[in-house]
Amino acid sequence: MERKIRKLNIQVLVIFTLLFASISLFPTNQNSVSAQYFPRFDVYTFEETQVIGWSWPLGEEVTLTIDDPKNGVGVDYTATSTVIVYADFPEDTSAEFSLEDLPFDLESGQLYTMSHGDVTKVHEMRYITIDKVDHVNDTVAGFADVGQEVIINIYNNEILPLRKAVADEEGYWEVDFSIPQNGEEVYDLHPGEGAHAMVYDDDGDGTGAKFRIPNPVVYARANDDQIEGWDWPIGDMVTIFVDDPATTPNPDYTKEVLVEIVEGDPHSFLFYTDNYDLKPGDIITAFVDAAVYGPFTKTLEVSNVMITELDLEADIVYGIAEPEQSLEALAFDGFGWYWRYVTADIEGNWFADFSVPCMQEGDDFTIDLRHGIWIDSLVPDDDGDATLYGFNIDNSDEFLPWTQVNNDGFGNSENMQIPSLATFKGYLYAGVWQLHDGHEYAEVWRTNGTSWQMVDHRDTNACAAMIEFKGYLYCGSWKFGDDQGKIWRTADGQNWIEDVNYSSNEINTFKVFNNILFASTWGSEGVGNDIWFSKDGVNWNLSISGGFGDPANLGAPASDIFHGKLYWGTYNIDTGGQIWRTDGNNYELVMEGGFGNSENSGVTALATFDGYLYATTSDSISIEVWRSADGENWDKAFDLQMYAYPLGDDLINGMEVFDGYLYIVIQNDMTGLEVWRTATGTEWIQVSFGGFEDNNNGWSYWDNAITSYKGQLYIGTNNFETGGEVWTFLTIE
């Protein structure tokens, strides 16, 4: 049979980055990472192309250069990397370089140099391909330079099966793991295993081709008449048969699908069975004879599994399956999966409780089941195929009729945030943060309920807070370069002046108390925030500084008046948010430590409603609402876990009392901000989801961008794609 040498022609599905330490092939210090080292490096040439340096001194910086002779004499690429302990083999070190964005193609003959101090290693990239991986007969074959020794390692958690071959006069090589070799025992290749084929120079540096044997599975969703495949060989045609054993035709349904890489879609394939009704008892068979990886056949009998009921208050999913069937129940919030492993009873009934963590690894998080959450159930067979039944939770019949009242960004996508809303002399005003050519600006727009007009544009960092005080409308800004925050005002809504004697930190929020205007600021680490006050709006004095005596209080975004006192909620990343109150002169700490959880770093909003003072907190995965009848003793009124895993930044939320309800606007960076409300303080209903049908509306800026105007509630959003938006709904009995 004629063999045609093909260079770099394999279609390889790389699911995981398979890294292999230097074990037994070349001398290394196997006992510990120490100053004595025998450095070398490998060049990997397929999809996740990279260079890994092995056994270089820990913590040092090594340099990689590449010289492509086609580009003439001289180095074409230089990079550095710090040597770390290799995670998969802690006895060795690694320095890793990605080659994904090189300005030239990887080809044999290129010169790679890795150096540190007086040690320099040079390797000329060799020619190596993988052309056939036969997992049935346990053979691997490809091409290399004539006479080149090829070493193949299979990555296995327990052993590293190894075979060697020498490329023949045509460059062809082949290894057979079903035959013992040099003390290596017989080994059965398994789908899902990774491996590499390496060729080395005389100095121990190598060129390698990684591969992974696909481990294909087929899933069926009878409730959607849907069949999907995962991890099938890319570029090959898969044939799917569906047979109903109770009918004469065999099969009852046939379809061929080509496995392609589709951006944003991890499936190998996904389709609906046209006019065929997929049902329990059907037998699905999927077959492929892959060009590189050979034949695969998967068979699934569709199971009887169904979700029958949801208890959104208790966060419990109910369903049916075969009696005593083990299955998995899942929920997905856009950021992570929540798992529950359950077993149906002798009548086939099962339930999964997502309100309490479970003991099994992977399902120790809780989640509030609510609108937009995907819930699923899965019954696996013995080799990884599965029947699923799932859907998105939809309680949109409880949603309010929201409508947008401005054009995105007021017609300019650079108006990305609307951090403040306020009413003044019959108009609704919106403060804007604009980013133009890397420079920040502030704008103010207003409407009488019919159309919007820009009434201010200035060279400062946003109108982040607005308030009416003694016949003027005030704007406060964030920091602007080296400048501090600014305050400016208008008496008629159109002519604005900066006659305010204020020069301090950026403005967080305003509040009027006892006919005095107060302003909280954002502070810097180690300094803390300030509270300023003014009796005339022009001359400002410090009320309290230094983060209320705690420099970790970096801001006070929350404020309200309750029982004749002014309350402030702080943002404290060290010990958790705090609540302070004042009579205008003296300050008193009434809550600290984030209500007993230091992860609640911010008290993000305060609101007085139905005889209680309410406070919201947030961390990076959840929000809590607490309430107090006296401002000192607090009880939890609402707890909403947003995400499975911490996202890094704390969630921003704000509260507003309107028309007999307490509203909370909650940040959701995946599906868009959410709006919830309560009439009792303890029973909450979601009344908006998905950022008003635009997931780019991720959040509203604390309380500053929530207000009421002419009998309607208004919310301003931040939208970094199309520009900030203003939304409202009409109150309907």
C-alpha cells in the first residue's frame, strides 16, 4: 500500500491541555525541586500550541526565543516566563509559553532557544504527525523524519504506558500497545485518554504532537424531541438511528450530521427529530467511522424521566422516573451548575432540594430557583449516554409591564452609564457617565414625560449623584484624573454653575436631613471615606472623616432617615459592612461585621418601609435583606443566592419605596439586572428579569438611579454595549 507523507494534517480535538512531565525519559531530580537541575524543554505543535520548559530553577525567569529561517537571520519572537511548580507533578518545575498568537506558522526547522543565566538550550523543531489512532486495535501511527525515534506516552492517572518506534524509509511509524515492548505490559487504549508522540534531539529537548481519543456520548430529550452529541470526532459524519421496538420499521428515524466546530456551541451536534415523537423506550444508535480515530458506536435507550412540579418558595424540584432509579437533578444560573444526586422511590417519585447544601462533592452550593433559571434532570446509562428532561423556569405572568423611555445612551452608545435620577421642578433628570476617546465626561438630560433634552455637558467624571435642595438641583461627580470630586448645581435645570466650595473625594451619594445637605464620598484604602455637610449648598464642612474611624470603610453608598436619625451603610472589605447613625452631630455604630458575615462587605442600600428600616448587603454570589424595628436589632427578611461561584466583585443593588411596595434592584452580570418587590417585607416576588430583555443592562448604580416621577417608578441602567437606559412601568390595579 502506498503511503503518502502528510505534514501537520491531523484533525485533533483538543478538549484538555495535556501536559506531561519528564518522567524516566531524561535525568531529572525526582526527589524534590532544588537548586540542582537538568533543564530542558519541549515544543508542542498542534492546536493548543505551546513550549514548556522542564526542571529550570524555581521562581526564576527564563527566556524563549524563536528564529524562523524563512524570515532571514535573526530572532523573530521573544518571551519570558517565571518558573513554577508543575501542578500535575510537584517534584518538577515548569515554565510555560503559549504559541497561539505567533506572527508566523509553526514549521519544522525553526530554532527554539531557552535560557536562564549561563544555561542555554537550543532545539530545532522536528517533523512529527499523528495520522491514525485505532482505539479498537490499540495502535497509533504517523510520520516523522526517516530514521527518527518516536516515543509515545499515554496519559493515565495510574501509569504512563510507553511505546517506541523508528520511522521507516518513508517516514512512517507505528506502535502497538496490544503487544508488550521493553518490559512495558499490554495496554488497552480507552476513549477519553490523552497522549503525546515525541521526538527528541541529542540534548533531551523535544518536539511533540498531542492528541486525545474522543469519548463520544449521545443525549436525548424526549420532552423536546431533541438529540445531542458531545465529543464526537470533528470533521466526520455521524449517522443516528432511532428505533421504536413496538413498531415494524427498523429504524423509525435516520439522520446524518457532520461534526463541526461552531463558535459558542460546545456540542458536537444538536438537532430535533422533525416529525418523529421521541419517547421512553426508543433505542438511539449513533455511529461514526472516523478518519483518524476509527469507529465508534453508542446506543441509548430513552428513559422515563420527567420534572412534574416546582416549589419556587422552597426551592424544590419534583419529578418521576423508573422505580428506584438513580438520577441527577441540575440547575444553571448562567454562571455555574448546581447538582443534586437523588433516587426515585419504589413508586418512581423523586425530589431535589436546592435550598440546602448536600454532602457530595459538586453540589454543596444552594440556589434560589426563580425566573430564568434552567432546571434539568439526567438519567445516565452505563457508558455515559443519558436521557434528560429540562426547561427554563418562567413566571413571567407575575412581571410588571416595563417600558423604556429613552433611546439607548440618549442616542450615543458612549453614554454608557446612567448612575443617577432625580426629579426637580416638574422634570425627571438623568445623570450620565460618558466615555469618549478614553476621556470621561458628564451629561445631564431631562424630560417632562414626552421627550428628552440635554441640559448639561461638562469635562468631569459623570453626574454620579443628584438631589434637590433649597431650590437647586445638585450633581456630584466621581474623581477626575488627579482632581477630586466636584459638585455643581442649577436653579432652573438648564443653567449650571460650579459656585460650590467643595474639593474632596468623589461623591458617593447625597441625603437631606434636618434641612441640611449631606454627601458621602468614596475613600482610598488606608484612609476611609468622609461624610460632608452643607447648610446652604455652597459652603461644605466635614461631618466625620476616616471611614467613621475605620479606614477600611471605603464608602457609604446607603443612606436613609429612620426614627429621627440619619443612617449610613458602609462598604468594608476587611470585616464586612457597617451601619452608623447620627443626630447630625454625634455618630453611633449600630451594626458591624456584615450582619455576622464578613463576606457581606457592603451595606448597599437602606430604606424605611412599613415601620422597619431595611438594609441590603452583598458579596460576590448573593444578596441579603435585613430589617430592624429600632435600628439596632436586626432580622433577615430575604436571602437570594445569585451565582454558584464567587465572581470577584460584590453585587450592587438599590432599594426604593413606591406605591405600597419595597423594591430592590439587583445586579446580574449574566442575564441582566433583576427587580423584586414586597408588600410585607418578608414575601418577595420577582417582577423583572433579564435586564429588561437586554442582558447588557447588568446593574443600576446603588439607590442613586432609582426614583419615582408622576406616579411611576423609574430605573436607570448601565449598558456598556449600546448605552445606558431608563425604564419605567405604569401602576395597574
